[in-house]
Amino acid sequence: MAASMSTVATLRATFHHRHLSSSTHVASFPTTVSLPSTTTNAVTAKPMFISCNSAAATAPVQAPPPSSISSDRVFNFAAGPATLPENVLRKAQAELVNWRGSGMSVMEMSHRGKEFLSIVQKAESDLRDLLGIPDDYAVLFLQGGATTQFSAVPLNLCSPDDAADFIVTGSWGDKAYKEAGKYCKPNLIWTGKSEKYTQIPSFDDLEQNPNARYLHICANETIHGVEFKNYPTPKNNSGVLVADMSSNFCSKPVDVSKFGIIYAGAQKNVGPSGVTIVIIRRDLIGNATESTPVMLDYKIHADNNSLYNTPPCYGIYMCGLVFEDLQSQGGLGEVEKKNKKKAEVLYEAIDGSNGFYRCPVEKPVRSLMNVPFTLAETPLEAEFIKEAASEKMVQLKGHRSVGGMRASIYNAMPLAGVEKLVAFMKDFQARHA
Ligand SMILES: Cc1ncc(COP(=O)(O)O)c(C=O)c1O
């Protein structure tokens, strides 16, 4: 190991590469993963033996504090799968091989064993706590992504001749609308397509079908960066509001009782891909059309507490760790404050750039999660993305359908990441304006 490296750097490098070499000196220190102290879940792993050939290396080495970012991690602005809290990843790392003394990894557990049951039950109860989910709502941990819900929702709420209303504020809402056409009679009551999906309509002007079984929205359009700040009410008293919340799930408090169904893929704000969360008012369960595939029938999953077949066990476990982390931050009210701050810093930089950077979305409906922006000089965009990546800020390319850039700043993106991006933007402008 290079003599010029500092002791700490030496230790860190050794730690990261998990060497157990035959070097002369062996330092031992407990890898106490200091986690947010929500509950009983702080994990104290067994002492880990780290080999090191520096005699000075006996000094105690602290595990990184929960909010710190390791120097070998990038700021990942991907739209999903997306960045996860580093302390959550470290906790999962510490528990990977032997989950809390069970002698096995969560990946190896029976989904019907007591260990996994405790994991899924705690994940559900923590999510209920975070979102204040009323008792008359079921929480389902499913598979198939939010895309599968585009068909599951009409199959469970409609007969083939039933109407459903759609407000389409971006590509995801449009996909949900088109898929519903296979199973019911969807009406496009508003679309922002002609304005390139930069707006949300005024609810008073909407011409809702009074018989629509549901009114569908995509609460946050991940590609276009358009977010509902409040929600429309279905005109049909027995109809319900259904929201795809994939990209702003758990980013702020939500009054769940306003919705019949909320669904979300986990891979933006609350975990890895492979888990889809459905929150559904219980009286809507049990009405699936006869030909509904068993895996799309909410009743099957609700009756079996999400364990009808083998669920995405490890993904659910990861979501549970994220829920604990959100609780330890003080809940979704506190999380929202942080998200607002990050978005404000980034939008201010865009709007204050004298047109060098532009965000096309109307200000009141700009997303706190996904910030699309372009450069007045389009050919410079590739250079911007390349230079940012060389500064360890990655995945800033806009979606292929819209181009430009997009910074996804989900819950797990620290303010420091946004500040670094803004500093880079200013520097880039100074060099290229
Ligand atoms: C808002 C929204 N809805 C639906 C989807 C589709 O999700 P999945 O890939 O999990 O099916 C995405 C994916 O990015 C999304 O952002």
C-alpha cells in the first residue's frame, strides 16, 4: 500500500476491498452501524478484522455517520432505479449474510417463516405510520412494476363497458390510459400533450363523466417533471380517485383517504425495483372481472397478506429499511421540507441563469422530484452531461423522448448533491456562456 496514503485512507481502502491479507498488523474495530434510532433495529455487527500494514492504524476508526457520503460514491441523479440512502445500504450490508442472528440472509429465508413475516409486517406497519394509512385501506406488496397496475386497476374496478376518466399530464399517464382501453372504456378528459406536458389543468374546467368508475392521475410525471400539488375529486360519488405515485411516493405527506387506490413502483423513493406497493380502500377489493389473472386480483393478495405466491422478499426488506430511515428523519413532513429546499435551490439556479438553462414546466406545478432542464445551446448538452459525470454527478441525461437534462432529486439525494450540481452549473455557464 502506498506509503503516501493517510492512515484513514489506507484503512478505508482496505475496508472497501475487504482484504484479509497476511500483513504484519491487524487492527480490529467493531462495525457498529449507527442507524437512526427508531427502534430496536440498530445493528451491532460482530467485530470485523481489518488487516493493515501501518503501525499507526490502531487508532479507532469510526463507521461513517448515517448521513455521510463515502468518497467512492457518486451523486446519482437517475430517475429510477435511483439513489438509496447510504446508511440503509450499509445496514443491509451489515445484515446481508446473517440477518439478526438468524444464520441466514433475507434472500435465503422462507417467505412463510417467522423471520420474513416479521419483516413484511413491520414494513407494512411503518408505511402505515408514515402515510397515516387508515384501517379501511389494505397495503399490498406486489410485483410487476407500476406498469402492471395500468391493467390491474381497470380489471379490478371495471366491467368491460364501464367508463373511467383520465387526466394525462405526461407519458406515464398516457400509458396508463392506453392500457386501460383493453379492459374498460377510458375517456381522456384532459391531456397536456399539445403543450409538451408542462401543465396541470384547473380542476373546475374538467368535464368528468358522471358514471366513471375511477378518475386516474399520475401524481408526478417522472419524465416531464410535472407534479400535482392538490388533487381533483371524482364527480361520480361512487367513483374513486386513482393515482400512480411511483415517483413521488413517500416524498411528502398525503391524505390517503382522498384516494381509492394509490400505487407505486418502489425504485425511486423507497427501495429497489421489483416491489410495487398498492394502497387500496378495502371496499374496492373483490370486484375483479372473472377473467382477471390471479396475480392481478387484489382480493387474492389482500386475503393472503401479500404472500399468495413468493413475494419479492429482499426488495420488501429494503423498503422496510427505507421506511425506518424516513421515520428516523421525523416522518414525511420533515422529508418534504428537505425535498422543497433541494428543489428550490435547483430551480433558482435554472431560473437565475439568464436563459442559459431553462425548465419548460409551469412554475406552480414543477416537480420536487424530477427536474428537467435544457440548455439554450443544445449542442452543449452532451458536454454538460459528460463533464458532470467526470465530477461524479451521473445520470443527468434527460429521457430519450424529451432530450435535454433531468436531475432526479428523490428523498435519498442529499442537499449536498444538489449544491454540488448547482455549483457545477454556474461554473459551466461561466465557461460556456
Ligand atoms: C410515474 C411512473 N409510472 C409508471 C412507471 C413504470 O414503472 P415500472 O417500470 O415499475 O413498471 C414509471 C417508471 O419510471 C414511472 O415513473
